[in-house]
Amino acid sequence: MSDAEHGYDHTTVERRWQDRWDDENVYRTPDDAEDPTYVLGMYPYPSGKLHMGHVRNYTITDAYARYRRMRGDDVLHPMGWDSFGLPAENAAKERDTNPHDWTMDCIDTMRDQMRSMGFGYDWEREITTCTPDYYQWNQWLFTRFHEEGLVDRRESEVNWCPSCETVLADEQVEGDAELCWRCDTPVEQRELDQWFLAITEYADELLDSIDDLEGWPDSVRQMQRNWIGRQEGTRLPFDVEGHGEVEAFTTRADTAYGATFFALAPGHEIAQAVAERDADVAQFIEEEADPDGEEPNGVATDLTATNPVTGEELPVYVADFVLSDVGTGALMGVPGHDERDHAFATKLGIDILPVIAPSEDEIPDVSESAYTEDGVVVNSGDYSGLDSDAAREQITADTAGAAATTQYRLRDWGISRQRYWGTPIPVVHCDDCGPVMVPDDELPVELPEFINTTGNPLDAAEEWKQTTCPDCGGDATRETDTMDTFVDSSWYFLRYVSPDLDDAPFDRERANEWMPVDQYVGGDEHAVMHLLYSRFFTKVLADAEGLEHREPFENLLAQGMVQLDGSKMSKSKGNTVSPQRIVDEYGADTARLFIMEAAQPARDFDWSEQGVRSTRAFLDRLHEQVTDLTAGDYDGEKDTTAEYVASEIDAAVAIAADEYDDLRFNVAVREAQDLSRTLRGYVEYVENPHAETVERGLHAVVSLLAPVAPHLAEELWETLGHDEFLVDAAWPEGGDAEDAAARRTLVENTREDVRDIIDVAGIEEPQRIDVIVTPEWKYDALGIAIESDAPNVISELMSEPSIREQGDAAASYGQDLQENREALTRPLTPETEYETLQRAAWLIEREFDAEVRVLTAEEADDDSHAEPGRPAIDIEE
């Protein structure tokens, strides 16, 4: 039996509303917004079909964008395509087509799928990075960066993927095994002429301003700090025998007297020179050196290096744990106070000396492990007795040629890629003039026809390569490297504000109005590359092009993965779930709602077919509820039961708003579902429901679900008698979220107490349940205890006549308050507590089929167990 036969017809409903939204252009964003809110999901690579990770990401942004619209904001919620990249080039080669056609076919498929999901994008702002009208601005920005002194071309040792046949940025080399991020092939090192963007010029600002990104996850901020890797330290000049001074960077100049060896990276020029005459060194460098090995390894040379602090001669080693591109490619080895140096010294039999101690009288044993903490300097001549900070400063000042310096892990961004499907770098090479920028009026430099060949297809495009020099007019050749595709995504969010602008990459005035992006959503796999580069571009554009904001994204949500049986969905594992199948079988709203209710957006969650079916069943029941209301004839009075339902409506609206604000969509959805159940229970419990209450409640349920299940929400909104789109409607009026939560807690605790008493006492058929509200003097006592700062609150309580006259009861309650002072919270007022329980009594009556009385303390025979927020319970069998 299909869903259409036992519930609403999702196919008809969803297509109907998608067509109507398109016809009315309801998602078009005005250029001049009065209250702008920019909501953005990281745009996808057009791989051919949406996967569940896409669906989750874009459901999050769509739900938040829809919610902000209902709160009155002008929302910019665009979509585009990160459409350059090696996978399309490889796919085209395999299929004997070209990357452009392959990519555009994939985009058409994915766009159609996004429409079928009901994502509310302003498609008039769509961008596609592989089109000349986009990538010409990559080239224009490259020229501006060059004018700002932020572009450089130099020979450099680069990461080379032999499978992809292209250069990788450091950030694209993954794991200790140093594998290509795309194909998991081991990465090699090569010397190539490369174009670099000088991101290191902004290293300090990129690092320091991380503290201001309060709307970003702490984990992402820390990853960026670690990647930039700023270290304050000292450069010490060691005189290496026969080779002059070689500087070594150290953060621990205070340990200089503990240096027992000097180490060079295998790629260091002195190590290379020694290898030419020393077979052992040559063999180590060529065959044994493994920077990713589990333990450090090295080989001795016949050189010595003079410690500039102590004057001692140290043996020089070539060691694989010293890296050419970190620091100076040389270091002083202090095995007593560095774990890595300790392991190396232990393996090669090098002396290990302690020169830092917790105190002068407590010299650490460093034979088995290094002592790595700061402390007091010992065994260090005139510096002995100084603390580590003072010793570092003094040794740096006293040592000839030494200098305090700052070092970074971050390297300049090499953007050259030896492939076809990317932005051509706008440079020509002239024998007389050297590299020359292509003038702005000759941009874009468009890609030639694709040639299916090995290596870089642009090298084979002979006619395209041959050109003239813009400076001298002589013969020249075009640069055949294309840009790293992370250039495309480093500023794409700016293009959305003015996608059709033909004389600049973005409209500065509009960008200053819309930026920064209020809410950005994407996976934390982009925590370093994309997010760091976007921050870099934004800062450069603020300096060079007048952007008013120096950070691109105010709030960042890194969404969790969709898993199946505890593992990330992937084609290689064969554990994917097709979004299209779910849409066809259950509907887009079901898929969206299940994804949003399953877990908080930042958490991973397991896909469950049973969960999907349960979600669909809820939507069918809601459809039936609204249909029954419109067909029914409710004309009951607004009694205390209806008043309880009305209060729950206010509570659900208020609490859901708070949860949507904080992106806790699963809690917001649960509010709507709970309210729906409350309304069903009310209609079933009373003989004649109050029509206005039920109608208002269903309006609220539909509105609360509208951001997540927009198609059915629009259908039910129309069924409830509205002509305008729900997507344009205002968020419903509600109550105070904090007050609503307190009332709910009171009711739920009371119901739980009744259950516990019945269970413990073994009461099978309760006849009457009395719920007794606390006497007023206990509220007064609790208020005094909360406000009091006296060491012992009991004496202060007893100074109040109305409390003191309660005798032993007051003393006992006062003792309880004293013991639990740290956990005391202000309750509802006595009147509100009584009113809330009166309205909720029907819930207890319905559950236990017993008469329920809510009594004041004066009306009850025994109120001794009642406390504020925890009424006494008396059950009669």
C-alpha cells in the first residue's frame, strides 16, 4: 500500500507547492534589504547526485533561513557550485568527454534534486565557478594581490601527487602517511616553479583574531591556531665546521647548556653537501630517512657545530625528524628536555644532561624520559638559579648573533596546479620581460578546448599557449598552471550579493550591507583550508577593496555526519542511502524532518529506516488532525482543560523560537510534535473541544514545522483558511519561554511523583488523587534563603514571625534549605503553581482514570510534604 493510500499524497503536495513558489518567485531576495540576514551552506562540488550529507547540510540552512523570514528578516539564502577540480577532469578522461559538459550535466541533476527537496534558494543568484563570468574575477583578484605584493613565483619543494599529477597544498596532504586528500596516494616531494599567495603576511592577524570568532566551534578555532602555529623563540647561530654559521630556532634557549648534538634536515644544503662525499650519509638520505616513522632516526657526520652559548663543540647529525620547511631546517638537540630529542639520543647513544629542574634541590632523572616543564636553570654556569623565562631572555641578550624571533607553521599558499580544469593563471612568460600580468581588459583568459592527454592538457594546447607579451609585444607563452580550486571558494560568498555585476567581482556597498555571513554551515573537514583561506581573502579585500568587515563568517556550524550502522555513508563502503529514493517513497518533508529531529546539527547520527517511517506517520497524523478540524463541529467552552492547552500553545511557540535561534532544530521540532500530541489528547478527552483553542494550536504546530517540513505546512496552512503563503507569514505569538519551561517542569515532576507513589505502593486502581500546593510560608522561606548571604540561613528565617510560628516544621524546612543552598532556584508564585496544576489535572485524570483534586494548603488535611515546585500527593484507593 502506498503512502498516498493511507495518508496524504506527498508527490502531489510537494510538486504543487514547489511550482507555486517558483511561479510567485517567493524566494527572491531584494538587493536593498532593511533587516538583512545572510544564511549560507558551503556550496557543493557537483559530483552528480546529492548524498545524505548534502541533504543534512542544506536542510539546516534552509530551515534556519525560513525561520528568520518568519521572524521578519530579509534573508539572503543562495546556492552555487564549486565546479572546478580534478575529479571532473578525471571523469571526462574516463568517459572520453570534456570536463565542462560533464560538470554541467552534474549541476543540472543536483539542481533538480535540490528543487525536489524544497530548498528555498534565490536561484537568480546562482553562481558556477567554472564559467568565465566567475573565474575572470579569480584572475582579476590574482592581479590585485600581485599589486599588493602578495603574489610570488619561485622554485620550491612541493607536494606532488603522482596519481593526480598535480601539486597539493600542505593542507591537502593528510595523515602521518602523507596521502593525497583526493586519492590516498602517497605524496612525493618535487622542485617546481610555483605561484604563491603570501598568506604569511597575515599570519599574526589570522591568529590573533581567532579569539573574536565567538560564534565558531572551539574545535575549529583550535585547529586554525594549530595550523598557523606561531611560536615565540630565539635564533641561535651555530658555527658548523667548514660551512659557517647555521641558525637554529628554539623556543627553549634556557636549555642551551643541555645541548649535546646538532641536527640537520636531510634536505638541508649542508646535509646534501656531506652526502656527496659520505656514503653513509647519502644512503641514509636516499634510503632510510622517514619523517613519518614511528621513532626518529639519523646518521652521524664528521662535522661539529659550536654552541654559541657555551662554546662547546657538538657532533652534527642528519636526522629525519628535522624538516627542511620548519624553522631553519636545523636544530640544537637537548635530549634532557625534549621527548623527541631524548628518543633520538637514546637510540644513537648521545649524552643526556639535565639543565632544568623543578627546584635547585630537586634535579630530575632524565635517563628514562625528558623533563619538559619550565623550572629553575641548573648546571648552566652563570645562568644557574634563574627561572626559565628569565634565562631565555638573558641568554638571548648575552649571545652574539642571537635574536628573539617568531616562527610559524603556516607557509605561503602555493596555488599552482598542473591540470586543465581550473582557473588559468593570468600570466604570460616573455623571454625579454619575464612573467607579465595579463591586463584587466584582456580578462578572462579562457580555457581552450579540452585535450584528452596525459599530464597537463594545457601544455598540449599549443595554439592557446602562443600569445604576445602585453609589455613589449613580442612572442610569449601563457602560464599553463591553473589555480587551486580553493581560490574559487575563498570569496564566492561575496559574489552572491551581486552575481550579475560585470565590472567588479562584487558590489562593495551591497557587500558591506550583507556581510559578514550571519550563519555559515558546512563540514569541519574544511576547518583549515577553506575557512583559513576565506579569512585571508576577506582581510586582503578589506585592505585593498574597501570591505568593512575583516572576517567572512560571524557564526559557523560544523554539522555532523549521517551514518549507517555506525559508519559514515560512502560509496566505497556500499552503505549509502539514496535521497531520491527517500523523496520518492516517503516525501521530501519526511526526509527533512527525520534528519532534523534525529540529533542536534553538530552531532553524528545513524540513519534509520524505521525512524523515517515513524516520521512519515507523524506527518500523516498531522494532516488528519487538520482535516478533522475543518470537517468537525467543535463548539465547547473554554474550561480549565482548554486553558491548559492554550498555555501549552504559548509555551511551544516560545520555546521553539529559542531553540531555532540556537540552531537546536531537534528540540524545536519536538515542541511541535508534543503540541500536536497534546491537541490530539485534548480532542479525545473532552466531549466537545473548544474550537478556537484547537484551531490556534494547529496553526502553531504547522507554523513551528514550516521551516523543516515546508510543503505539507503550506498545504495545511491553506487548509486552515489562509490565502497567503506560509513562507511569508509571521512567527506566531507565544508566551515567555522561561516561565513556560518552569510550568512544564512543575507538571511533569508532579505526574512523575504520582506514578512513583502508585508504583511503590502497589496501587492498582486509584480512586482519587489529591495534589496539595505548598503553604505560602514555605515560598517566603525559600525566597529568603535565595536572597540571603548569611552563613547560616536558619536564624534569618526564624526572625520572620510568619515562619517562626510554624515551629518544628519551619526548623526542619530551614535545615533542608541550608543544606541545599547552592542548588536553590526561584519557583513559580503560589498562585501560578496552583493555577498551572488546576489546568493540568486532566492529564493525571486521563492517565490514571481517577478523580483529581488540586488543593491549597488550607484546604488539605496534611501539607507537610509539600514544597515549592513539588506539591504533596495523597492517593485514595
